[in-house]
Amino acid sequence: MPRTYQKLHRARAARNDEFYTRYEDVKAECDHYLAHFFNKIIYCNCDTESSAFVRYFMELKQRGLVRDVWYSGGLGGDDFRSQDSIAKLQAADIVVTNPPFSLFREYVDLLIEHEKQFLIIGNHNAIGYQKLFDKIKNNEIWFGIRRWTGGMNFITNDGIRGVSAVWYTNIKHGVIPPELPFTKSVDMPQYDNSDAVNIDKSSNFPPDYKGIVGVPITFLQWYNPDVFQILGRDKDFTYDKKVCRINGKSKYIRLFVQRKN
Ligand SMILES: C[S@@+](CC[C@H](N)C(=O)[O-])C[C@H]1O[C@@H](n2cnc3c(N)ncnc32)[C@H](O)[C@@H]1O
């Protein structure tokens, strides 16, 4: 990449990171985890003092509902990858934040490496990240309580912007996702490179079908591990280890799932 382009690319990535979470969204989700937060050290490692996360947890601290709240200081503050931040990460009990989109993979890697409890915001598409997907498949990471519909609104320098974001967590909140709606039966063609069949819309998943079905990632909003098993992603599962194809045409990311008995 030429240097000027690299610089531009970085600047764009940084600008795309400046999406601030609204207080009401933090509260609506986090209020469900109060029992988990009680007496814990909460670390908001991508946040300044003015962040909605820090304000929310400071209030809990004043009410004696968390032990302490630590934050990074944000841009110009501690990088979440710095030694200081990692030391705090290890010492804290639970990490709660909306990390920079451009560093999401690195961010998730760090949480997984340090086996932290967390509640974070990320894009729907982050599911395409293999390590995160594997944890979701194994029911070690799941989604928060907020539903996927409509995404989430964030505060940016250009006003409010909608993003297809969800909460990712490994804290048990006990809320079961809604039942997968069924609208109508459609033809379910078999892939060229797998025995499984394809559907493009999760609501076309027949309630009585027990075979393996390739579904779009949005299926996960209805994923209940008591009802479905996730077998793998397209590339883990196709004969040629490539994305799913039908009549030579590639499909966007597909997950292979099967209804449990
Ligand atoms: C999506 S914004 C969210 C900000 C805040 N957590 C919130 O929810 O309002 C991500 C923030 O992470 C900060 N950031 C970017 N790179 C970072 C890094 N390496 N370490 C810590 N924070 C970083 C950005 O400045 C940005 O404010």
C-alpha cells in the first residue's frame, strides 16, 4: 500500500471508530446484569470519563452496586493493548465497552486470551471472525438481550448514525431468544460443494426439517442452543473448504445448522 493511501486508510478507520454509545442503550442492556456486576471491578478500556459506560457505572458505584470503575482515558489515554491496560484488564473482574470497530478482532483476542468476563458492542459482521464464531458455535459467547432488529444508533461527529451492531457477552443473562418465525416453505436447493441445503431467509427454515441447512448469519438472532446446533461455517464444512456455491454462484457467509431432536 502506498504511504499516502495507508495514512488515509488509517484516518478513515480512526474516524469510523468515533461512534459513541448512547446512555439509554448502555442502561437498557446493562441493567439486566446487575447481579453479576455487584461488588465487581468494572473496566471500560476504550472509554473516557464522559463515556456513557463510565457515567452509568459511576452511578452504580455511588449506589454501592459495583466495587470500582476503571477506564482507559480513550484516545490519547491508554491503548487497550498497552502493558498498563493489560495489567488493569487482568486485575478487573468484568470488561464492558464499545471497542473500536477497526480493532475489534484484536480486542476480542485479548479478552479471550485473558479469559475475561465481558459485555461489549460489535458489528453483526464480526461473527465472520473465526475465533468469535467458534466461541458462539460452542456456546461460550452469545448475544446480549437487545434484539437485532433495526441495529443501534450511535452518536458521531455528524449526528446520530445507525449501525448493525449487537451486544456480545459471555455473562449468563438467562433471556432466551425469540422462537425462529416461520413464514413459508421454499425450495431448498443443495449446494454444489456440500450435501446441505440452502435458505436465504431464516424465516423459511421449515419447523419439521431435521437435515443440515445453510443459513445467513442473521439466523443467530434466533439461535437457541436448546433448539438448534451450529455445526460450522461454510468454509469449515464444504468439500472444497470454500464458500457455499449453488450452480457455480457463491453465497455470502453461510452457517450450517441443524434442528435438535
Ligand atoms: C466505537 S468508539 C466507542 C467509545 C466509547 N466506548 C463509547 O461507547 O461511547 C471506540 C473508542 O475507542 C477508542 N480507541 C481507538 N483505539 C483504541 C485503542 N487502541 N485503545 C483504547 N481505545 C481506543 C476510540 O478513540 C473510540 O473513542
